[in-house]
Amino acid sequence: MAGETRGVKLHIENVVKEYKGEHGTTIALNGVNLDIMENEFVCVVGPSGCGKSTLLNILAGLHEATSGECYLDGERIVGTDVRRGVVFQQYALFPWLTVLQNVMFGPEMRRMPKEQCLEIARKYIKLVGLEEFENSYPKELSGGMKQRVAIARAYANNPEVLLMDEPFGALDAQTRAQLQTELLKTWETEKKTCFFITHDVDEAILLAQRVVIMSARPGRIKRIVDIDIPYPRDQATKNDPRFMELKAEVWNEVYQEYLEVRK
């Protein structure tokens, strides 16, 4: 297996996920196959209920596939692992800890020396622009600031893969744009493998090297679009004619799947 996936960070092989309930079986994912390269930024888009979050949770080790397998560096994913960091739409911070303590939490759990934990935490707090708030508690922060803390905490754990489930979905447009730009800068600096779920086609094209379009449930990969816009990118990239072309192309595919859901 390892020999077959050289250069591939995440390998998703014929993944099926079924949920059994009182009214029968729901097929959330129906044979998903995908390779994600090391340091690649991939965004996943598709209509609600197409299995995007289910796939991310399987990659995170939080759910098990009904059939099929997922691999990290050729090793089958079983359960959670510090090599895979997760950022959800909900901030999931410890309310009784300060910003600094929240970001230090992962390194401390790995029993790193106190000074090293402080150094790592302050590096990523600075990276997300929250140096002035390291002694603040989550209740004292805005939604956008809380999400920056969540991202800093994920990076502080030094994962090889970042799994991000609509991390900016609950934010206002201005804060969302700011965090998109900051995430791009952080990714270009750190070069992690990113698997990012979004409903926002603009966001997907701005961030990703490839956009994966999923079909209406039962979810499968309908199409993969290469985003051939060079980095660095920022909000001004959305005015690029090529951006407009790609947006129309991806949106048309997503909208067709939305119509399938509405039937």
C-alpha cells in the first residue's frame, strides 16, 4: 500500500458510509475515491447533505466507514491521531483557559517543556494576529477571534494534515474575508496538507489548488477542478478574470446538484 501511494498524503479508497434508522438505511457516501498530495490545499463543495462532513469525520477518525478505507502516508486511519488536526465551525475552546493556555494545551499534553510550549503557542498566536489577547478568555473574544484561536491551536499541535469543516461559515463577510487571507498566509508559511469543506464557491476557489465537487446524496465525487491561479492570493484575486471563469464553472456544477436535491 505504501508503495502505491508515494507522494500521496491522504488516500481515500472506495469509501461508503451508511446510516441505519427506524425508517431504513441512508447512504451518505457511495464509493468515494480521492488522493490528496502532501502539502496540497483541497476544498470540497457540494449541496447540503452530500456527505462532505461525514467524509471529513472519517478522515479525522471520529466516524468509521461502512466499507472502504482511508490512509495517511499509507497507514490505515483508525481513530484519532495528533497527525490530523481538526477545526470545526464551532470554536470548541476551553472557556476556563486563556488564549495562551488554549493554544498551549496540545504541546503540554505531549509533555513538552514549559518554555517550548510557550514558544510554540506564542508563535501561532502571533501568526493569527492575537498577540494582544493572549491573556483573554474566550468569552471576551469575538467570533472571528475565537476561530483564530482554534486555528492557532490546531497548528500548535503540529499536525501533518489540517481537516477544516466550514471553519468560517458562521462569521460575517468581513471577518470571513480577513480569516481567508490569514489562512492563506499561514498555509503558505507552514505548508500543511489541508482538507477544507465549504459551501462558498468563492472561498473554495480563493483557497484551493483543487476543488472537489460532490454530488447530491448519496455522495460521490462528481468532478475535480484544478485552480490554476498562482499564489500568493488575496481578496483582490476575486477580481481576476480567471477567477470569474472558474467560479462560473464550479457554481454550475454545484447548482446542478442542488437542483437534484430539490427534486
